[in-house]
Amino acid sequence: MYAVTLQGFCIGGTQQQGVEGVGYVVFMRLGSPNAIKLIAAHLVSLNVLMPFIAWVRRTFFGWVPGTPVPARLRAAVWLDGEMSQLAVMMEENVRPS
């Protein structure tokens, strides 16, 4: 799998100049469909979902990265029922810091 990060390739990126959000283009070779789904879910979790959750915690609740996450700010996300997403969310090392 090869992922390319593109600044401005995100919601609003085509409508405003100077958008700092990023998007991803992912290239995957044929292989085990389950392995590909797991890798893609891991990529989305680490590079999109976890940074977004951390941003919400900081911006709206004053959470400081590196400090323990209070119970009221903990999140569980399962996006569309794909089992590989659930497997990634259950991993201990996939946590915002």
C-alpha cells in the first residue's frame, strides 16, 4: 500500500485558498481483501480519525495532549460496520496523544 498526502484535498479545499486540511490518495495492490481493509482502516484511524478526536478534545474541552483522557472525553467509533475498523479501534496503540 502507498498513501500520498495532499494538502487541500479535503472538504472545502476546492472552495477556499490556503486551506490547511489534508486528504489522502491510497494505492493498494491486489492481495488479501481482509488485509487491505485492515491496513486502510488503520491508516484512516491514525491519520484522520485520531487527530480529529484529539482536536475536538483540545478545542472544545481544553484537554492537553499527553495528559490522561478523562472518562467524559473518551470515544468509541465504528464507522460503517466494517470489521477491520473495529479491529483497529480495539488496538491499544491506536490512541490520540
